[in-house]
Amino acid sequence: MTTKRNHRIAGVAAVVLLAAGVLAVMSRARSTTGAAAPAPPDVEVASVQQHDVPIEREWVGTLDGMVNAAIKAQVTGYLLSQNYTEGSFVRRGQPLFEIDPRPFQAAADQATGQLAQARAQLSQAQAGLEQAQSQLVSTEANQRKAQMDEDRYVPLAKQEAITQQEMDNARQSNQSLKAQVAAAKAQVETAKAQIEAARAGVTAASAALETANVNLGFTHLTAPIDGIAGVASVQVGNLVGPAGNAVTTVSTLDPIKANFTVGEQEYLALARAQALHSLQLDLVLADGTVHPRKGRFSFADRQVDPATGAIQLTGLFPNPGNVLRPGQYAKVRAAIGIHSGALLVPQRAVTDNQGTYLVAVVDPNNTIRFANVKVGERVGSQWIVQEGLKPGERVVTDGLFHIAPGATVHPKGGK
């Protein structure tokens, strides 16, 4: 009995010791688990890419019509009608406004009458010239006959074949006819002068009539070009005249001009490279969209603005449908060259620390190294890195606030 009891006690003790061992192992395991190092943090990475990248420039520009024709009244009068719809497309010669034509019609009628009177005076002067010339011819014929009589009487008088009285009468008649010839010639010259004066009167009357007709024509304000007609600055019934502002403006919008300014140094670089006329221009509109038609360089202004050190350039963009309008602001963008073998990283991977640019690099052993880099142009959402990185290196794009130099990380992405 005693032996059995001892065996039973030994079995219970073994079970107790085994349970205690298990509990000790479990406790040791829990203690070991609580003291283990934390797992490396996850970070998003991207590989440094190497590509040939277009070098682009972007300038702020203002749109303007190719031709902007300001419509002004050339005569003073009251506006009778507006004959176009504001903002609509108008054709060259299409009526836009009408000024009361009655005073100008009256002036034209008066000028017509004065021209007719001047022409009648010219006809009268021409008739007077013809009469004076006829009288001169007759008087000259009579004087020649008297001269012949006098010449015939001279020898007869010497021979006393005629009386002295007859000789004196012949001489007196000849002298009288010579005076009449001189008077007839003077009348001819006077008639010619009257004709010149009458012709001058006709010319003046014709000019006055032409002026009156031109002024009458100015009462109809028409579009000088094909284009979009703007808002009217006057209303029907207003008094308009040459001293006033333009009543409206008509602009040619296809193509449309984009005026933008570039710095003097940049202009010199483009001009020396003869790259201006080969520029292909994009137009980025205010809503961020890009105009679907590419533009071309048109011309550079004649001078650099001494106050800003910039020069204005002008590009032309096709504008079917006249969607683009003068006065709009847009960005003009152009590729001015190629950056060969450029290293590209996402812009969010670069930290600007008061002008010093840093990039977190994940080394092959998954440890963090911060590298100073020299950045260049931005290309979309990426940045060109000129110095400090190599192709294929991994840079951290997300999780920068949870890492430190030399720390081990768990990189994701960047394949």
C-alpha cells in the first residue's frame, strides 16, 4: 500500500513539474516577444529615371486680334440706327450704324447746284471766247485791207494821182483798224482768263460736291474688315462725331495673336540659335486646357523695354470658330531644346531646405541616406536632377517623416 501511494505521489509531482516547466517556457516566450525590435517602416520609393527630355519654357501672354479696326464717326450727327448684333461676325462693307443723313444730303444737293452753275459760267465764257476770236479775225482782215490801201496810195500820192486828203483818210483808217485789232486781241485774252476762272470754279464746285458726297457716305458706318464686332459704345439718338471715341471695334480673330514677353538674355539665346522662327507654340488657357491648334512665332518687337529688360514676342494661333477672344490671358509654352540623358525624380521626393535640396535615397541594404542634389527644370510632375544621384537609385517619395539617416526601411515600389 505504501509503495503504491509513493508511486502516486511521484506521478503527481511529475505532472506539477511539467506544468511548471510549460508555464516557465510560456512566460519566457512572452517576455522574449515583448522585447523584440519593431519592424522597419514601409516607405514608397521610385527609381531615378534617365531620359532625353524636351527643354520647355512657359511665358504669360495676352491674346489680341490680328487686326483691330476701331469704327469712329467721321461726321457729326445724331445716330439713327444700329444695324448689327453685338458680338456677331460681320462681313466687310456690312452696315453697322447710320447717322442722320438729311443735313449732308442737303449739302450735297447744294453742291450739285453750284457745280451746274459753275459749268454754265464756263460755257458762257467759252462762247465769249469764240465771239472774241471771231471778232479778232474780222478786224484783222479789215486791217490788212486798210494796210494794202495805204501801201497802194503812197506812190499815187507822190505822183499826185490822188489828193492828200485821200491819202490821209487811208492812213487814218489803217491806224484805226490796228487799234481795233489790238482791242480784239485784248478781248480774246480776257475771254481766255474768264474761261480759266470758270474752269477753276468748276473744279472747286466739283471738289465741294465730292466732299459733300463723301460726308453723306460717312453717315453709313460699315465694317472695314471681316471679323467680330464688339459692344456698341453709343446708343441710338446719341450725338456722335470725329472728336468722340470709337463707336465699336471689329477684330479679325482667325488667326489670333498671343503677345508675351521674354527676358533679354533668353531672347538673345533664341535669336543667336536661329530658333525663333522654328518654335512650335502651345497655348495653355486659363482653365488649364491646351488649345488644340499649335501656333507659330510671328515677330519680335523692335526694342527691349529698358524698364523691365524684356522684349515682346508675338505668336499666331489658328482660331476656328473664334473661340479665343482678345484680352484673354494664357500661357505660351514652347520646347526650345533637348536635355539629353536627364535624370528624373518625382517632385514630391525632393525637399527644399532653405535653398538646399535633399533627397532620401534607399541604399541596396535598405538603409536611408540623405543626398544633397542640384535640381534643374521641372518637367510635369518630375524634376530634373543635375547632380547628386545616379540612374536606377531608389528615392523615397512617401514616408519621409518617419525615417532618419541610417534607418532601415521596407521599400515599396520603385521597380
